[in-house]
Amino acid sequence: MPTQVQFRRGTTAQNNSFTGAAGELSVNTSNSTIRVHDGSTPGGSELATVASTSSATNLTTGTLNSARLPTSGVAAATYGNATFIPSITVDTLGRITSASNVAISATVANTNITGNITASQIAPTAVTSGSYGGTGNTVAIVIDPQGRITSASNVSTTTGVVAGTYGGATVEGVFTVDTYGRITSASNVTAQVANSNITGNIIASQLQPTGVTAATYGNASFIPSLTVDAQGRITSASNVAVTPGVTTGKSIAMAIVFGG
């Protein structure tokens, strides 16, 4: 017959009242555990079973290190910041099993905002804080899609141009325009057109009148008297009666005056 070893045994109550010798073992028949005695402590110390250590309800003291915690499938990282909102999935045991970052939408409905927004809660737009506009100035601003002013500057309302009429029949207006479409300088320049700049045919309506009366000058009884300017244009014309006594068949002189 093989040798059979048996330890003292009893219920939980019986074990709790029993003080065993140092190193002695006893069996708790109420929960099938083993007690280790030290010769002085009633009930000794009960050894934990695998079942008891795997149940969270049996953890009353101490801590579990990370090596004893099962992985949940979530990637270890930092989630959420000034521009992202963390999106997490939690299982029935309260463990996070999935996590990701979701960009904060730039369009937040006003109905979702309650209370007062302080200046510190509004992101800067890069515009320089200050006073804009006033006497002699208007304001140029840039507004983003959210209705925020992102740039501001003062623009002088005075351009320095002298009030007057520019351009006419004999002069051309010369103008300087700034980036805001304002005339900042204006002057008159005498109209001069070089012949080399004219191409094609000039029709009568494109010629400036010289003051001469359109008519026929000179015939058997009159000699034409013409005034020609420096540009070769006839500016004045008239008929001069032929002086009696001129020999027939001789040349008849034409009176032409050159000058301005």
C-alpha cells in the first residue's frame, strides 16, 4: 500500500480558531484552500488560488503591475490636444479598446456655444491690435471666411493731387494711380504726335481745324493769298484781285506768307 499523507482539515471557522505549529499546513474545506501556520497566529495565512487572483473582485489590497494586465488592443499614445479631440471606445469592463484623434471642426455652430467667450479663448489672427482710421485716413482690412479681420492698415484719404481739369483739345492728361485705384499725381502735357507714330490713312474728321475757311481760292480775276504754319498747314487764305494792266500771257504771282 502506498503511503498517504493527510493534513489537518476543517471549515473556515475551525481553521480561523486553530493555531498550528510553525510550518504546519491545514486545509480549509469550505473553499478548498491551504493555510500556512507560524505557531502563533490563529488561522495562519491562507494561500491564494489561481481562480482568486484572476478575478478583480478578489483584489482588495495592493496593485497590479502592467505585466499582469492583458492588452486591450489600443495603441499606447497621447490623444487629444489643441487641434484634435480624442475618440475612444470603452468595453463592458471599462477598458479603452480603441482610441484615435479627430480634428476639431473649424465650423462650430453658434448654438453650441453658451456663456461668454473671453479674449484668451479666441485664436490670434496675426492682425496688429491698435486704432485704425481717423482724420485723413481710411481703413483697409482683410476678412477671412470666418468673418475675422486678419489684416488691417491705415490708408491716407489725401492723395496729394491738385484739383483741376486735365486733358483737352491741345493737351494730354498724365496720371499716376496707386494700388487702391486712386489718382495720386496729375499733369497736362502738350499733345505732340510724331509722324513716325502714325500708320494707315488719316481721314478728314481726324484732322484738327486750322481756322482757314474751306473754299476755292484763285481764278482768272483773283490771286490766292495763303498763310502756312511751321507744320506746313494753311491757316489762312484769301483772294486778291488781279491788278489791271498786267500783260497778257505773263505769269501771275501767288502771294504766300510763311510763318505761324
